[in-house]
Amino acid sequence: MARSVDVVGDRWSLLIVRDALDGTRRFSEFQRSLGVAKNILSDRLRRLVEAGILASQPASDGTAYEEYVLTPRGESLFPLVVALRQWGERHLFARGERHSVLVEKESGKPVALMGLHASDGRELSPGETVVRKVASTPAHDAPGGAGVRPRRR
């Protein structure tokens, strides 16, 4: 978990990923949406590109601008963003307070609450799980491929 937090655990990185999942692509769009200082935004975008979460590419409209697009690794953060959103919707808004809700495009219905399920489908509580160490694998065999690097200190 510590390695994950090192990459996406600060406020701005997660909000950038959230906005990218919503279709934001340009530096100016991220800045306008987030209200973050340009130097901080530039740093976080650079870090997300280095981590393989975003890719920088020429603008799709042929202008001299760059666009930032999610990589498959970045798109795989979708469940994390949804889990944080749903937790916030349940615990951080006063009863009746206006807020946004994630809905399915096709049906317009709210996305079902996420939960952790056992292999037999029943919902798990924290007390029903345990963390176990697994055997080391070479970086090229690890999930995520050769881009997995040892943690820097």
C-alpha cells in the first residue's frame, strides 16, 4: 500500500486521475478544473507520466499543445476513485446536502456501491481478511511488467 500511496496518494494526483477519467486532457483544463498552482500541476503530471499512469501525446486537434491520456495502468485506478467517491458520498455530506453521484451513462442509474467479496460471492468484513507475504518475483514477471521498480528512499 505504501508504494501505491507514494505514486497516487497526494490530493492533486488523485484529483488529476479523477479528471482524466472524466475526459480532461489538457494542462489548462486540469488547471481550470482543480484550481491548482501551475508548478504543482506540472510536477504532478510529470510524476504521473513517469509512473506510467498518464501518457503525454501531441494534441488530437493538431495544435502545438500536449494532451495527457490515461494508460491502461491509469484506467485501472477507476475502482479506487469510485471507492473514494462513494465513501465520501456516504460519510462527508450532511443529510439532504447537494452533491454529485456517479451514474451509468446508458441507464442513468447510480452505480452500485462497491464492496469486497469472497470467492463465493459473500461480502467480506475487515476481520475476515489477512495480509500474507508472497514469494518474490523478478520485476519482469511482476504485475505491471518491467516498469515495476524498487521503492526509492
